[in-house]
Amino acid sequence: MFTLRCTKKLLSRLGARSVPEQAARAVAPTTRLGDWHANVLYRRDLELVLLASDRSLLPILVPARPRDLIVAKFVETLGTVLGRLDVPGDRISAEVAEMTEVQVCPTRSRQVLGTMTDFDRMLDSYRRPGRTLVDIALQLAEAPCGPIAMKSPRDMAAELLCAAA
């Protein structure tokens, strides 16, 4: 179980009804990477959803269309990204298995949103022909981030997932 914390722009685009914030606070995430914040990004040739983990700030990029597949694409892409980070397969499977239940709420962390704004600014410089969204997300994940003591999201995610249970 995790909460997908969407910006107003993304909530509107999804036509989603969010769970009241009081209910969302009562349900702690069962995933090691915690809840995820999400925002829609518009580019001339592409519409993306940028997601970032509350605990590690790990960025994930997925196409914004079709909108009813965003969560499924996110979970699938997360598994791919974690595999490329050399996270053991059993830890990836456990994290993905905990993501079968999701609730949608508004964003709540200015720190995570600030980091996502930084990722948005860096995104265009990493886009090149032949590079996938996974490649770009992995490059974004190398950036040191203040909210996690200047660690990279890549290192923080691996640390959280590989810590003793």
C-alpha cells in the first residue's frame, strides 16, 4: 500500500477523486520507498508524469497517456529502474508486490516538490535521440539532493531497499 500524492494539475488531468488528507495520514505506506509524489510535465513533443519517492527522491518518468495506465506503467518502470540500480531481485519483487494497492491524495511535501522542480529543469538537457525514459530517470537519480543530506536518490533508494528487514 502506498499513496500517490498528485499535484492539482495531475489530479485534474486524471479526473481523480483524492482521498481526504486525514484518511491518507492514517494509512502508512508499506513500501520501503514510501509514498510517491507525481506531476505532469508538458513538452512540445511529449507529455510525461514525473514521480519521486518521499524517502529516497528516486525519480521515475512515464508517458502521461493513456492516463488510466499511469500507475501500472509507473510500477513496471520502477521495477526496471531498480533492476538497473542492481537492487537484488527479491527486494524489487517485495517492493512491487506492496504497490498493488494505491490511494490518491494531494501533494504534501514542499521538499519533494522542490526536488521535482529541479528534475524538471534538468530533464531537457538529458533528452537525446535513442535515450529511453528509464535512461533519463537514472541520470536524474545521480544528482545529489539536499533533503536527503546531499546523497543521490540512486544511492538512497538502494540503501533503503537493501537495508536489513
